[in-house]
Amino acid sequence: MTVLHRDALEASPLADLHAIASELGIDGYRRLRKADLVDRILEHQGDEPATAAPEVADEDEDLGVAEEIVDEVAEEADARPRRRRGTRGGRGRAPREESNGDRGERGDRGDEADDTARRDEVVEGVVELLGNGSGFVRLSPPDPSDGDVYISAAQVRRCELVSGDRVSGPVRRPRRSERYPSLVRVDTINGAPAEEVAEGTPYDELPCTFPTARLELGSDDPTLKVIEWLTPIGRGSRVVITGGALAGKTETLRRLAGALSGVEGLELSLVLTGVRPEEAADWKAGSVAPAASLTLAAGADAQGQALERAIETAQRIAARGGHAVVLVDTLDGVAPAVARRALAAARAIVDGGSLTVIATASSALGGETTVIGLDATRTAARNFPALDLRASGILRPELLVGDAGADAIAAARAEAD
């Protein structure tokens, strides 16, 4: 073959170098930078005798040779049938600082020999998932650090990882096109072998009980104080905040979110399904960022899907011994069957974790363990707390506040009647 010289190659467009590399049979040439590709072409030529190298070559002659090779490759490519590109679910990418180069999930299919040479350490840290389905192992959570390790979306799905999981596994160093080291595989999840966690008992088959551990709000807010006294919320409760239009349901949920954000050991998730645009803006400025934010313009299907995704994530947290709280504003625009399934997912698992659902709705759906009724007339007069005791109630209060507390709740309801 004709020998090309460095000056000619460096002066050639990248497309011409790709054509030359393809003819030479250089693997992975499209992932190489131009300077590295020139080096690979020259190295490849060094393995073969120069059968037609001129004694004196100038740049114009070398460029002409390169053009001839490109033309030959192009003719061969035109003669071959074209393969259709497979379609992908989308072309969106995460922000540059939150991705591992342009690799996507190709790290899982990297060169085996290269991966073997790079697997030289094991890391342990806490999972933080990104919006695109991938994530990072944070070595110094919750803050990012230079040593954080990228987790592909495929591994997240395969191991059903959720934010807050503590995982460990071997790592390989980043390749040229990558910014972060990558997790080769997940060995342990929350201290247990990953295989055992993946094969655990399905969530709906885990034994559950009425809530017995009370969520301490610890707030001086009058509305929250009366809720904590007369309609206490437990870990695993199904709570619906009810009331007519302008009764203050969203505001009450927002105050509960602020109080619960200060409770250690809770994984909070906020889902906005069918709220007013102004309310969505208020939520985003608060202490709990929405996992999904859909205004009343969104359809029931989109709202239901957002709610179900949040519930599924919370179920995995609870099944692994964690305590999750899903806040929903509002259930009014969600299909009734989806709303009932979301409420039914809440439970306290025996000797395990819990999933608490706290949602707003115009009226109770049935199956709640706690109903917080609000009085629109008292709210309009700014007569707080605006709790409507006749519309409020709690199932088995003695399990949360003892017999004396249950008697006090019953007496307050009787007085209201």
C-alpha cells in the first residue's frame, strides 16, 4: 500500500482520515481524536513494508494519494447496500457536567481486555440518580466530589437502584472520551449482595401492619400543631387532605412538606399532578423540589404516569428498609384507579421500612388511615387552624398516641359535633 506521511495526514479533513482508517481496518477509529487517529494510521503503516513510498514526497503529492484512497473507499461504500440506523427512544442528553462524556451506556459494552486492565479499585458510596435514568455513586454525600463514579442507566434499571441506596463495586478508570470513572458492576446494595436484593420478596407480598411510629413534625405553626394533636400521621399512613375550593389544601400540604423535610431518615418525593401554574412555581421555590411537575393543562394519563413512577421508586426504598414519603398535589385530576393504587401502596412493613402517602383531594377516596378535613369558611376568614373536625379522622389512633391520646381525640370530635 501507499505510505502516507504525517504532514499530509494532519492537513487532511477528519472525514478523509476516517475513510483511510476504515480501509486499513483500524478498530474504533471514530472514537479517536484527530491527533490520535493520525498516530494510529502511522503506527498501522509501520507494521507493513512500504511498497510504493517515493524517495522524495511533498505535501501536495501526499494529499493527492489521500484523495485517491478516499475515492476508492467511497466507491466501495456506494457499491455496498446501506444499513438503516436503528431508532432510539430519544436524542436528549443530560447536561455536560452530569454525564460521562458522549458515551451514554456504551461503558457496559466496552472492550473486555481494556476493562480488565482498568478494574483496579472498589468504591462504596451513596446513589444519586439523574433525570435521564443514569446516576452517580457519591463518595461524600450529599455533595459531589472529584472521585464520584458514574452509573449507567442500564445498571440502574437492572439493579432497581434508587437515590439513597448505598452500593459498592469495582470501578474502571475513564477512557479518553469520558469524564468520570464508571462502575463496572454492583456487588452490594445497602450491605447485602446485589443478587439477594434483586430477588427479594415482591413489595405487595411483604407483611404490613397499622402505623405505630408517629412522624414528629416539631412545628410551631398552628395548623401543623393541631394536625399533630388531632390527626397524627404515622410512618406508613395513607393521608388525604380534603376540603372544598380555596380551603387551603395546597398550603397545608406545603407546610407539612417543610416540616417533614427536617425529619432525619425520610426520603421525600413531591409529585405535582394538575396544580395551578402559580402553585407549581411556589412549590419549586420551597424546601422540597418536585420530582414531577404537571399543571392542570396535563392530561390524566400523564399525571397518572408521573404519580406511578414516584410510587414505584418509594416502594423500592421501603422494601429495602428505608422510610419514604410521597407528597401529591392533587389527586383530583388523576384517574380514580391510579389514585387508589397510589394510596394502597402506603404501608408500614413489619420489621422493615415504610411508605407514607400524603395527598390533597376534594373529598376522601376511601381506604385512608388519616383524613385531614379543612373548613373553607374558616380559611376565608383567616381563622386558623381551619381544621374541620367533623370531616377529619384517624384509624386506630391508640397505636400512634396511646389510649389517653385516643380518648382526647374522641373528646375533641364529640365537642365539635
